Amino acid sequence: MAKDMESFQSQEDKRRKRMKLAAYIGAFAVFQVIVILVFALVVMKVKTPKFRIGNGIKIQSLTTGTQSSPSFDMNFVAPIRIKNTNFGPYKYDATTVNFSYGGVHVGQVTIPKSKANFKSTKKVDVTVSVNSDALTSTSGLGSELNSKVLTLNSRGRLNGKVELMLIFKKKKSTNMNCTMAINVSSKVVQSLTCK
Ligand SMILES: *[C@@H]1O[C@H](CO)[C@@H](O)[C@H](O)[C@H]1NC(C)=O
Ligand SMILES: *[C@@H]1O[C@H](CO)[C@@H](O)[C@H](O)[C@H]1NC(C)=O
Ligand SMILES: *[C@@H]1O[C@H](CO)[C@@H](O)[C@H](O)[C@H]1NC(C)=O
């Protein structure tokens, strides 16, 4: 009788242990699924880096011709920013940023091949020269300069790859489309918007 009781006890213990083990395994499996989901949704998700001109354009020189013969000639330092929010570096190829006035190409600058690190912003300060030599009509420019503003647009496209976990590579391109309004009296950038 006592022996029976003992073996019943030990069987009950074993059953409890098995249940506990099954519960641990179940909890671990759920935990694994959550880890994998977070990994897939957050870490492995490839976001498009942002390519833009940051605040703080420094105008080094700006001349604007005369009222009868409007023109512009300007040199400035543009803080180019490549913001990478991915969990891995964004390696991009060299590219050109084109500057235009009223749709006419007025200057360009080369951005050398490089990379934006894991969750960081790559800063590239470039010196840009633009002038109105290519404009065929300056009537629009004349009236704009009369109101003391000069509006320029910058366009660019970066091609590159986001690298995740050192092995996965995903191609990602990003476009720049910025518009800046320059106050020609004070020689400062009044507004800058990038899409
Ligand atoms: C910039 O201009 C060059 C030619 O001048 C052109 O090949 C390139 O596609 C232009 N880039 C953009 C983003 O418009
Ligand atoms: C660039 O932005 C301007 C306005 O700021 C917009 O009119 C134009 O359609 C945009 N171009 C591209 C290619 O997104
Ligand atoms: C340009 O700057 C001057 C001097 O700071 C200021 O008086 C003027 O209002 C500005 N022009 C525009 C169009 O904001």
C-alpha cells in the first residue's frame, strides 16, 4: 500500500515535471516567434534613405548684374545630407546633383561614392557654382531679382545598396528634389524645402 502510494506520488511528480517542461517549451516557441517577427518587421525592413540639402547653406559670393541686364553668379557651400535609418550601412555610388533656375540647368556638383553608416546621416559639404550663362531669356529673372529673390532647384538621384547583417543586400535609390529661395540683398537662404 505504502509502495503504491509512493509510486503514485513519483508518477504525479513526473507528470508535473512534463507539464512544466511543455509550458517552458511553449513559452520559448512564442518568444522565438516574437523575436523573428520583430526582426523581420523592424531590422530587415529596408527603408529608403533620404537625400537632401540640409539647413545651413553658406553663400560665399553672389552677384546679380544690372536691372537692364539681369544675371546671377553665385558660389555657395551646400551641406548635402544622406540620412540612413536602416540597421545597416547604405553604400551609394558617385552621383551628380543638378541645379536649375526656371528649368534651365545652371550648375552641378559631384557627390563622391561613399556610405552612410548604420542609422546615421552622412554629411558631405560641397562647393557649388551656379550662373545664369545658360539662360536664353532673362525676363523672368529680371522680375525675380527686382523682388530680391532668386529661386533655385536641385535634383539628384543616389543609387546604392542597403546591407543588412553583413550579408543581405538590397538595392535602394533615393531622389533629391529641393527648392531654395535666396534673398539677394541679404545673401541668405530664406527658405529651403526638400521633397
Ligand atoms: C543631371 O544632369 C545630367 C546631365 O547634365 C543627367 O545625365 C542626369 O540624369 C541629371 N540628374 C538628375 C537627377 O536629373
Ligand atoms: C519637385 O518638387 C517640385 C515642387 O517643389 C514639384 O513641382 C516637382 O513635381 C517635383 N519633381 C519631382 C520629380 O518630384
Ligand atoms: C531680404 O533681406 C533684407 C535684409 O535682411 C530684408 O529687409 C528683406 O525683407 C528680405 N527680402 C525678402 C523678400 O524677404
